Amino acid sequence: MIQDIAPHHYDNVYHPVPPKAGDFIFFYREDQTLLSAATGLPFTWEEVTALAPADELEFTYYFRIDDKDFHQCHTIPPTIQAQAKEVSMGHFRSMDPQWMAFAGITAYQLYTWYRSHQYCGRCGHPAQHDRVERAMRCPVCGNLVYPTISPAVIVGVTHGDRLLLTRYSRPGTTRNYALIAGFAEIGEPLEDTVRREVMEEVGLPVKNIRFYKSQPWSFSSSLLSGFYCDLDTEDETVTLQEDELGEGTWFDRECLPQGGSDISLTREMIERFRQGLV
Ligand SMILES: [Zn+2]
């Protein structure tokens, strides 16, 4: 999965330090990330300092992988722009090496969060970076806001040797088969999210809800929790939530569709069922 970057180590402890040799620098323009045209990777500190006077640039510390720190630069010097290629968030789904893809999408989530929290949501005053934590603090009213992470569930509904797969119907969503998924609501334990989402999307009751594994999914600023559960009826009849889903189909274990991206928890959960491990 996308977060499985061993032997590399992701260190998300907030220790805001200035860039140093060997570090990587992200530049952003609206929803686009600027990568080095020469390498296809984020600009290195050496590339940046060769192209622009670093003492005129402002940086925000993001995170560390191994001994390399990753930062965002707040402005784009023309000399950087001239040596850059712009990519969208989706580029990081298949970027090589994978540990850099993970860095890219994680940095993008931080970028979009910082970008949307430049002002206090309570009083409207410009917010400041907290000195101790990865958070934005309002110097006027004291409002402290942490990065937004939305909890969501992915649900493998099983009935003996059969697994329920779905496909979205909305324009712009993937046409690949997937598992039932949805965001947790305020006040709701994840087990209830599982029951509610399955009932809403396919109209079926479930039991024996068991946690499998979690995955940070920065593409939607969410934290996914994967669960398997069993159908709590002998009637497999699916009643689709048609404004969301175009298809809900039971597949025998040996007939599950192949393919899809191996960066996702969804794919791993389907494969695990195919292999008879669930
Ligand atoms: Zn405020």
C-alpha cells in the first residue's frame, strides 16, 4: 500500500527546522505540484539554491523521511518555474519510487490544509504556525486548529465464499470495482459507520464486524479503516443507493475481478479474500 515504504522511515514528529543539504522542497501553484523537470522528483535543496537566492525564500517544514526533511517553499521564483514540470495530485498514484510518491501525496495533503487555514475560522484574524505542534494558532482569540483528517471505513461484506463489490455511478469517480466505503459521521463509532454505510449503499444487514487494517489516504485527507463483516441474512438481494452506486455484485472467491492499483487498502482487502485468508 502507498504508506508501506520500508526500509524508508516516515517521521511525522513536528520539528520545524530550516532546509539543509539533501532535503527536498515542494513548490505548489494552485492544485498543481512543481517537480524538477530534470529528475521528475521534488526539487532538492541543492537545485533550489543553485537557481534562487535561498535567503529571500520562505519555507514551511513538513516531515522527515530517513534523514531527509521535506519542506514547502511559499513562492515560486521564475528560475524554478523554468526548470519545473507541473503535475496534479493523481500523478503520485503511480510515481516511482513509491516512497517519494508517498511523500508527494502526504505533502499535498499538508499543503491543502495549510492553504485552507491561513485565517482563524472563529474570528477571521490571520493565523500563525504554532511553535510546538503542527497546528495553526490564532494570535487574537487563541483558536488552535490541527490538520484535518477525516475518518472513513472500507467494508468487505462476505457471505461464505462470496464477497460484495460495488461500482460508483457518479461522473468523475473510478469505474473499477471497489468495496463499500464512507465517512464516519460526528458522534458515530466506526462499527456503526460500517453498519450504516452497508445499509445505505446496498440495503443489507451485517454482523461479526472485525477490523483488518488502516491506511492514511491523503488523496481525500482521510484515514481509512478496513473492516470485514458477514452478511446477517440468507437473502443476498442488493438494494442499491442509486445516486451513488451503479452496481453491487456478489462475486465467488475464484471469480473476483483482477487488477487495480496495489497502493490501496481496497485492493489488498479484495486480494486477501481471493487468497482465502478471510
Ligand atoms: Zn481567532
